[in-house]
Amino acid sequence: MTKRKLSHLALSDNGFLFDSKTGHTFSLNQTGTFILKKLIEGLTRKQIRTAMTEEYEASEEIVSNDLDQFLHFLSELGIIEKENSYEVT
């Protein structure tokens, strides 16, 4: 996902998210904020997974599950495109 596709999102450091396309606001936890910042920066799912593993010193399995759940949540809300674009082999 490119920065341009997420340019309608404004995310504060404390996790406040504003979607200018819909006018909706959301409050994210620390992990959600971390993931969304990485998406806005243009990182791939694989790059985000690696960054999360390093940042949170967690196993790849736990990180992958958390990441998949959050991407699914974002896609269900229409904030990002369907998460199948983030599949990693």
C-alpha cells in the first residue's frame, strides 16, 4: 500500500485516527498505532511483521496473528483495502 492511498488518514502519536474521507475518528492502542504508522510509511506486511518482532521482542507467530487481525479490522472498516494484498509467503 502506498502513502498516497492512505493520504486521507491523519494519525497522532497517541493513537487518535481521523479518516477525512468518512469523517470517522478512532482511538488506537500502541500496537495499532505502530502498525498504522508503518502502513502510512508504505511498508509491506512482511516489513511490518519484521519491525513488530524487533520492537516488541515477540515471536513471529504472535506478531503475525496480531498483524493479521488488525489488518482485517482495518479492511472491515474500509480504512485500507482488503488485507489479501498483504499476504506473505
